[in-house]
Amino acid sequence: MTATFTQADILTFAQWMTGDYSNWDQAIANPPLFAHIRVCIRPLPNQLSDHGIWLYSEQAYDFQIDRPYRIAVLHLVLAADRIEIENHKLNDEESFYGAARQPERLAAITAASVVKLPGCNILVDRTPTGSFVGKIEPGKKCNVHRKNQDTYLVHEFELNQTNLTTLDRGYDPETDERVWGTIAGPFEFVKQASFADEVKAI
Amino acid sequence: MTATFTQADILTFAQWMTGDYSNWDQAIANPPLFAHIRVCIRPLPNQLSDHGIWLYSEQAYDFQIDRPYRIAVLHLVLAADRIEIENHKLNDEESFYGAARQPERLAAITAASVVKLPGCNILVDRTPTGSFVGKIEPGKKCNVHRKNQDTYLVHEFELNQTNLTTLDRGYDPETDERVWGTIAGPFEFVKQASFADEVKAI
């Protein structure tokens, strides 16, 4: 895959990625191995820079949809021959819980609200069928503290207009052994609502 | 562990085992790796034989608590030097969905309603701390069809008065490779309600 990407591709990518997702079908089909997870990704109403596209992402158990366990601010940027997603931590996360579904609250996020996470860029390419695929940059530098130890995150995803599959695993930086994750396979999210129009508007 | 068990032990075991369980704390502490699972175990109001104790068990996602993905009728019996749980399939399962929390409906279960599952007995022993531990009988004969293939079930549990931990995994009968299950570890259930009184009454 040696695609050359343009600003139009970033726009398409952002339009496809934004949405309210659920893995309900997967959970029902594979009890009890998959929690029912919700992912909601929206553009920031106030973009934090004049290049690329800024998105806000929440991931939560459906039963605690207003207490997401993972929040990220994503900056989609055009790199030499691909799209990159720069991952950012959001300061004062708790004050934004639930804002993915109340996007007017996202207007409070400014450039001072976020901190770029080193080593956690996602490198995005495109498959022959048109879907976007991404994986975390090499280097084992995206640190996640879990089970009382430091691990490095391995993240992969595939995205088309309706489906998002994600796989997250943590590995021991010394031994490269897997510390957390699932052998049941990636989460398979299906888009329940699209926010592509909000991307067009920015 | 070479305990010798008596009828009194079976009664204690049944009183501890019956209950309405949730792994909420575990799910909250380990997102997104554990679904929120509910287990509800009750004595059958009409015991199906004159020895041992018969229980009914439902396991369900909390978000589909009235559509359990696993139903079992369990017969606790005294074996030579231990307790055994004989696992039974329930005919016409769907007509009992939700009956774990509407126990009057369980009165419809008769000896003709159940079929013993060969190779699926659970052998129960007791630890020095008093908790009961069980594992499926040797032989790799407890067949579970999952992911379009036959697997043999490996089941383990530990039970005390308030907590039940369970581990279920399926292995390929030819290669002994794990086909399904979780590396995140066993489910850790905490009893929310006890039905010990219902056991005493039978």
C-alpha cells in the first residue's frame, strides 16, 4: 500500500470516522466474551489549529455511557504519503464526560486543553477496497499503565463508511509479553449515527 | 485436599452457591475487558430426585438479563470423597428465560425436563480456608460447539459465602489449543442477594 493522500482524503476519513458506534451485534453473538461498548467520535466545533482536522473521541461501556473509560482528542494530519492521527490527552477529562453526545460542550476545548502523547501517533493507510487501516507508530513508546505496570500499547483499526474494528493490546516493554487485551479478537463496531455533516461544516 | 464430605457439606455448598451475582466491580475496574455479567442460581422448588440438591442457574449479560446465554440445571450429589455437580441441559430452555428471578416458574421443571450432559460433571473439593473449588472432570468430553467447531470445555470455579469466581475456556479436541476464552482472567462475581433460605426450605 503506497497511497498518496490529499486533503480530500482526510476529509473523507474524518467523515467516515465520526459517528456513534456500538458492538451490540458482536456482544450478542459471543457471550460472555465481549462487553457492550460504545464509541462516539465528533469533530471539535472549534478546531485547534489551521491544518488537519480535530476530533473528540469517547469510549465507554454502554451501561456507563456517561463515564467513558477512554477519552482522546485526535488530530488528523497529512503526512508525506499517508494520514497520521496524533493522539492527545485532554486535561480535566472528567469535566467533558458525555460531551461526545452533547457536542456544544466541546466548544470549551482549546489548544491549551490538550497535550500530545509521544509515541502514540497512528499511521493510516488505505486498502485496495477503500477502507482505511491504521496502526500505532513503531517504537513501543505509547505507554499505558495497567495492572500496576507500564505497558506499551499496540493499536490497530480498520474503518469504512459503516464499520470500525479496533484492537488494543498492552505488552511488557522488557519481555514483549502480552499483559492485557483479549484473545477473543478485535471489537467490531457498527455505526449507529453519522456526524459526517458536522465535519463538512468545519 | 482429601476432604470427606457429608450431606451437611452439600447443604452448605448449596446455600453458598445460590444467589444473585454480579461482576460489576470487575468490569468497572478493567474496561473494556469484562462484560457486566449476571449469574443467578436458585434451588428448584420441586427437587427432581430424593438425593442431593437440584439447582437452576442462569448466566446473562446484564443488559439482556432476561435472555440468558447459558442455562443449566445442576444436581449436587455426594460422591466418595467429594461433592459432584452433575450438569444437565434443560429442554425448552427459552420458556424458562428469566425464571431465576421468578422462582415460582421453576416449579414447572420435572425430571423429564432435563438431560444429563456426559463428561460435564464438576468435581468439588474444599480448600484449607473453607472455600469450595471445582473443576470439570478429566477426559475432555464436555463438548461445546463454538466458533463453528467442537471444543471441549475446561471449567473451574471457587466459591465462598460472598464470592464466586469462574473460568471457562474451550479447547480444540485434536490439538488441545485454546479456541475461546479470555486471557483477562476469571470472572469475579460478588453475591448481591442470597437465597440460602430457599435451600433450607427444601
